[in-house]
Amino acid sequence: MSEAPASTVSYKPQITFDDFVKLDLRVAKVVKAENHPDADRLLKLQVDDGSGTPRQICAGIRDQYTPEDILGKLIVIVANLAPRTIRGEESRGMLMAASSAEKGAEERKVIVISPMSDIEPGSIVS
């Protein structure tokens, strides 16, 4: 019997359940999308997160999506991530996406995480 090949998948360090529940994952609807003015790989998104206050998120998905592709879509965001300025634009959250390879890989597919059915912006993801 031959030995199974070693996995090439690398994982981040294990966290506790208490660490996981600190994340506030929410459904948001992209209400405006445009290319980031100072970054070739970023889209600047305005999203409705159910709070009644528009939220801007800068996302590194421009190689895979155009503003028209993502406009009107429901996405999953990390809502309680501390704000960060990225190339002069404030980003207040992070869009969740799956990727087929690490950042910088020659061939990398990125897929935005989206609910399978319609649900209201602000809905909790758990």
C-alpha cells in the first residue's frame, strides 16, 4: 500500500471558539462599486450593511471582478474589523472571498463569498 501524498494546503494557527465569536460576519449588499483611484488591484465598494449608514470597503478583487460584476450582489463582510486607510481611501470592513492560491501566486482564482438565497443586509453569518 502506498503512502498518501503530503498535503500542500497550509493552514493558519488554530484559534479558540472564543476567538471566533469575536468576528461579526454580516451580509451586505453592494450599492456602488468603482475602481480604486490609486490601486490597480482594488475595487472601492459602498455597501448597505443594514445599519442605515453606508460603509466603504476596499477589496483586492479587481483582477477577478469589474465594478459591474459586483454591483447589486450580496456579499459577506467582517463588520467589526478596525478601519484602515488603503492607498488614501478608508476601508471599514473586509469582504470575504475564497482563493485557489496564496496572494502573489502566478495563477490565482478569487471567488467572493455570497449567500445562496436572498436575505436582508445586516443578517448575521455564523
